[in-house]
Amino acid sequence: MKISVIIPTHNRSDALQLTLERLAAQNFDSEWEVIVANNNSTDDTDKVVRAWQQKFPVPLRLVQEKTPGAGAARNTGARIAAGEYLIFIDNDILTEPDFIQRHLHALEQNPNSWIMGQIVNLPEQENSVFGKYRKTLFPVLPIDESIRETNAITGQTVSMPREHFIQLNGFDEKFTFCGEDQEFAMRARKQLKAKTLLAPGILVLHNDWAGWTFRDFCLRQRIYARSEFFFWKKYSDEHPRQQLVRENLPVNWREDSLKLMVRKQLKQLLGGDVSQNLLVRLCLLIEQSPFPRSVLWRLYKLTLAGAINRGFREGRESVLAKAQSHNDRSEL
């Protein structure tokens, strides 16, 4: 078998329905399969997959994974995969009919490489004022641009030789919020000398739950930031976002400059519940006003900085609490 497509999912049966519908329309002649890894869903995910199993054009398998996190779900799916190559996509990714063929072509043309496709927002999500701002954060590359090397990687649409997955023993399941894909790619580059490549022509749409409102987007950035402290503790100076870590750690009265201390205190203030609610409401109000967009863009950035700081602090507290619990048990 040439290709196994692995989809981790948690309580997004509506999105998964559309993802499977688009995958079913692939133009691909070689043997392939799809594996859905249900990660503790409480909705009708299993029912949706079983309905598709009756009509899907290739084998569609359903597996269960109890350990929380996309990394654990991806590992469970990949360990039963039969494909020579693995393609990981999320449950809210909408593919084009040549999606698999383009991944396979790029993999075969670039040995010892991982291939990441280009992700774009749903067009209807870009019509709002917030949608226009969000588009500036993730500029779209021309689809005819050549494949290029990149250190940025996402499990939303990435492919690799299955042998790489086996050699690296999969994703680190300690990353329960996010970051497991970037960490996995770091190990591939370091241990296997693999290249991580961006293929702009492999275009997918992101049916993103956090793409409709600024409040949801802040929540998602907060959730993502919860993994940053653990990532930094594991890799120290090799962590890819050193500035983010430096600006969100607690104030170090001996080493931090006055400017950095002020920035940290401001971010902590912006990340409080009251501040976040007020800032989001203010953003919504200004969206309906004639204020210059530059003012709103700045307010978006400040609000997001607070949300990220809140998530970073929550992740740090979780790591320290687990370490303390481990120490307490060791002393028993």
C-alpha cells in the first residue's frame, strides 16, 4: 500500500463529515487507506465514521485512543497504518482531488523529506473585519511557487515516510495541547537529517472552529500557548520561539531589563479574565465603528498577547504542579 491518511479527532463530527466527504473524492490510482483515531469524543464521531465506511472508496478504519492529545491519537493511527508513506491531516482540513497525488509526488521527488502543504482559511471567514486581520497573519503563497525548505511544520497537513515515524517512535505524547508536530519535526531534522519542505501547491482549506470570531481565536491561541513552557523545558535554547518564552516567563528581578519587566507585567495584566473580556468587547465595538483599522489591529495584538501570556502561565503552572507531585510521591 502506498499511502495511509491519518486523522485524529475529538468532538468535531460535523467537521469530520466534510473532511471525509472531500477525501472520498480523491483522484488517486494507487492503493491507499484512511484511519480515523477517535480521541475521547463524546459526540457522534463513531456514527459518522461508520456511516462513511459503508460507502468510502478505500478502506476506512476507526480506532480509539484514550490518552488525551492529537499526538497520542496520531500515534495510534500511524502504528496500524499499512502505507509506505503517512499523511497526517486534522479533522477540519478540506482537501482538493489531487491532494494525495501531490503529496506522493513531492515525497518521491524529495527522498528523506517531510512535505507540508499550504493551509488557507475558508473564504467566508475572511469577510469579517477580524477575518481580514487574521489573513494578514498567515499570508498565502502563490501555488505555482517551488517547494522550499522550512522549519515551520504543522500536523494539519504533513506527510512523511512511515519508516521515519517508526525510527523516531512517533509523536511525544506529553504534548497534550499542541507543539507535538514541531517537536517531532525537530527530532527528524536532528536524528535523521531529514528535510522539512513546504509545498505551496498542495493547498487545503481549514474549516477552523476558531476562525469565525476574535473571542474564539484568542481562546485557541491561549490553548496553544499552554505547551510552550514544556517545550522550552525540554529543549532550552533549541526552542524555536525564544522571544515568546523570554517575554512570558515570570519577572526575573536580577536579570531582566526594566523594559522587559514592564512588558511582562503588562502582558500578565492583559491576560486576566476581566481584562480579556473587556478587551474582546472593545474590539467588537471598534469593529463596528469608523476608527482607523490600524487602531483595531493594535488592539487585536494586545489582546492576543494577553491570551498567549495566560496560556503560557497555565502551562507553566501545570508542569510545575506535575513536577511537585512527582517529588512528593518520591518522598513517600
